[in-house]
Amino acid sequence: MSSAPTGTDRAATGVSSPLKRAVTTPLLYVFILGDVLGAGVYVLVGEVAAASGGAVWAPLLLALGLALLTAGSYAELATRYPRAGGAAHYTSLAFGPVVGFFVGFCMLTAGIVSVGALALGFAGDYLGELATLPPTVVILVFLGLLAALNAWGIRESLRANVVATVVEVAGLLLVVALGAWVMARGDGGTDRLVDLGTQDAAALPALLAGAVLAFYAFVGFETSVNLAEEAVQPRRSYPVALFGALATAGVVYVAVGVVASAVVPTAQLAESSGPLLEVVDAAGGLPAWLFATIALVALANGALLTGIMTSRLSYGMARQGLLPAPLATVLPRRRTPGVAIVVTTLLSLLLALTGSIATLAATLVLLLLVVFIGVNAAVLVLRRRPGGQDDHFRVPLAMPVLAIASCLVLLTQVEADAWRRGLPLVAVGAALAFLAGRRARAEAPLA
């Protein structure tokens, strides 16, 4: 049974909510920053170097610009409609419950898959640097603890995220500092910083190929809209936190790209599965357990934040009637979506115990691009309709149009393996959305 919303909840936003409004602007900023600065950056730099050449910072900067386009649409919609449900809620308002269900299913599936992949990653080689434990036991304990923290409370979860994000950022800043030290002592090759292009691609195609890879490092901001209903002042705090976190992540990524490219030869960087360790080694080396610990914190933090998103999205979709009603149940004392947390955690556990990291990760890109196209299109449609908060944040009309175009371009760069793995899930979502639409029409009262 859910708790009644307080007067403070209503006064803060004008929207009544059974969820506790405890997310301040700093907490929301750290939430987004922690979700964007994930474990992927520890391998991403090498992949970008292989696609674009030594000027790794250039595709990272372009990817930041592409991410900001879609982020603008999220900022407008989250401040106009500050409710959990995120992309599913926005597209339902714009295009009806069938499309809303489909987009929400893609977002929800991407989140559940992501948590499963992160759990597998946590139980893998990084943990092996510290201890030898059965992977199945590690996955069970790992997901169980994250679910318990999620159910305990949003404030407690975000406080844990603050600590984890500090560790993640400190690790990346350590890499930047070590790389700068190598460059200061004259051992770097700064000429590589303007080397854009590869043997297989000229400068512009190489820049685009690298930006496609780098774009994946900036996703994660989309999960934060599901906290709008728990934000103290979503109309004021969300744009500041969103753009501030993306800008911070962009600065850190570009700095990492500069030092990695300057310190490590491009070919060596491109071939390495641990490119940032190459920077550390060039500076004199640090114990392997140190970076293993940082990576584990990053994995755990990413899984926690994505688990928060999937549970809130399930809760929001259930409140809209797009998913079974029990998923909208809120724990009476903790005021968190308890049933949604349990169900989404169990699905992630199933995927983690039956899949592989490569198989799970390959589906994420396609699903998220579908979601982004739907959200940007929803902005264009909803602008012509009344409703929502009057004093919401607003982006220039060109931004959602350019965002849709950028997503379509990125779709052309998705590899064939990702299409083969992702299309069945998209088809399942479409089929379920069609069935949900038929049921809603059948249950609708006759005029």
C-alpha cells in the first residue's frame, strides 16, 4: 500500500506523488555523472583510437555534442511532465499508449539487459585480481545487495552513488594526472593529437566512426528522467544537473583522450584491452588491484543506477496501465517501488546466469537509439498541445530535429551482429504493444 503524498511534495512541483521527494540538485547531478562515467571508458579509448586515429579527443567532443541534442529533449519533457516513466510516459502522451508501451519496453529491456551484463562483469576478471569466488554466487549476492539498497530508499541509494562516483572520477583524474606527468617530462608524442584518420578511412569518415563509438560512453543520462517525480524542484534542478553532468563528463573524457593519445602510440592504444593501464604503465605503474578496485566500483555504481531506472520505469509504466498493476506498489515506509525492484532484479539475474557480456551488451545500442528517436519526436508533437507545467525548460526547435537526424545516422553505423540480436527484442516489444492496444480498445467503454 502506498503512502499519501505530503504537502511539501505537492508544493514543490505542483504534482502529487506517492514517491518521496528527496533528490536535490547536487544529488541529481552526481546521479547523472555517475551513470555517464561508467566502466566503459576504461576500454573505450582504445576502440576510438582504432576507428579515428590519434586525435581521440575529436570524436569524443563530437559525441558530446550529439548527446547534448537528445539531452535537451529529455530536459524539456522531464520539466514539463515530472513523473516517473520517462520515455514511456512522454511517447504515450504524444502518440498514445501503444507507442508508449513500445518505447518503454525498449528502454526497460535495455536497462534490465545492462544490469545483467554489469553483474557478469563484476564477477569476472576484475574481481579475479582480488579474490577467487564462484561467479554464480557473486552474481546472486551482488544483485541481491543492490536490490536491497534500491528498496531501502532513494536518498540512501544516491548517497552510495556519491561515494562511488567520487571513486570513479578520482580514478580517471589519476589517469589524467599520470599522463600529464609523462608529457611534462618529455616522453609524450603530442603530434598524435592532430592525427585524424586511419589506413581504412579518411579524416571525416574516421571522425564519424569514432564518434559513434564515443557516443555510447555518454548514454546513461536518459535514466535520470525517471527520478523527476522524486526531485525536490525538477523544473529548476533537472536542466542544471543534466547539462552540468554531461559537460563534466565531456571534459573528463576529452582529457583522458588527450593524455592517452599523447602518452601511448596509437597502434598500441588501439590494440590494448586496457588502454588506461597503458597510461599508468608509461608513468611508472601502479598495483593491479588498485585499478581493479576502481573498475569494480564503477561496475557496481552503474548497476545500481540502472537498477534504480528500471524499477522506476516499471513503476511508472504500471501507473499508466502499460504493465501489470502490482508493479506500481510502493513500500509503505520506504516509499520505494518494492515489487518493481524485485521483478526487474530477478529478470537481470536470469539474463546474467544464462547469457554472456558480449551477447547482452550488443543489444543495448539499438534499443536506446529507438528510444531516443521516440523521445525527440515526442517533443515536436507535444509542443503543439496544452498541458504539463507551464514554466518548463524549453530547447530551440532545431535541437530535437537534429537529434533525430543524428540517431538515424548512428543507426546506419550499428553492426550486423547488434541488429541480429536486437531486432528480436524490438519485435517482441512491438507485438506486446499491439496486443496491449487491442486490449485497451476492447476494454474501452462504448460511446
